Amino acid sequence: MPLIESYSFGRIVIEGRKYSSDVLVYPESVQDAWQRLEGHNLQLKDLEDALQHSPDVLVIGTGTFGKMKVTPELKAVLEQKGLKVIVARTGQAMRKYNEMQSEGKVVAALHLTC
């Protein structure tokens, strides 16, 4: 699984490669330029690609200042699908992602800016 090496506002380094757009981190790859339908309001549709990887754990990074919103309803829907869901500001989320590697298949959805 790709290791997230560092994160700062608008920039993340994963397995030595630098990204400057939001990312989905899968067990075997990274998808950059991740976009959402409503920017800072995360929706189930925004996570379709991530869910196709059948993760056990989904780590959601809400940005440096936590501006991307994850509603309790969305979190509940994801948990009903059998996922463990961790929502945190992106700095904390990247650390959790790295720590959770032994918990099964982990996918991260990370907002890199606000």
C-alpha cells in the first residue's frame, strides 16, 4: 500500500511522488485530481471510485482547516456498507491512513487545501 510521506497545505508526497491536487489513495495506486460535485460538501457519488476498491477502512481528509464537510448521514451510509470510516483534517487523516495499514484494505480520500 502506498505510504504517505508528508503533507502540507496544497501538497502531499506519496511514495516519493508529489501531488498538488486532491487525491484518492488506493492500495495499489493513487488517483490525483479528485473532484467533487459540490466542492466542500462531500457526497456519496464523490466516493464511487473509492468504493469500487471494496475498502475495509475509508479515511477522509477534510483539508488543513476542515472545510470539506462530511455529514453524519453520509458517514452513516458508508458505515452501513460495512466500512470503518475515519474523518479528520488531512494532516491527521494521513497519519491515520499510514497507521491503519494493518487493518485490512484502506482507501484514503484527501482534500489538500482548505
